[in-house]
Amino acid sequence: MKAIDKLPNECRRVFDKSRFEGKSYEEISQELGISVNTVKYHIKNALASLQMNLSKYLITLLLFFFG
């Protein structure tokens, strides 16, 4: 969860509502008063950031086990 905590506040709020609360982009849009495109933007950025942060851990684990 530390990787999620590193996300910017608005990005994390949108990501949490989408992934952990199971809300649709439309529901998030209405709840936060932002456009659906803004929701998509935050989700895209959150996933890219998480992928980058988590890939660092994967490399470390691979080096630990196979290095």
C-alpha cells in the first residue's frame, strides 16, 4: 500500500474509489464534481505510477533470489 500512498491526493482518491470501492467512472465523476475524462486521466496516471514503483521491487526481488 505504500506505493498507493505516494500518489498525489486527488489521484489517490479517484483510484481508491475506482479500485477499492468499485465505483464506475461516471459515479466518481459525479461524486467528486469532475469530468469523466479527468477520472480517466487520474486512473491512467495512478496505474503508470504504480507500475513504475512496483517494478523497482520486482527487480530487487529477482536480484535477491537469482543474483
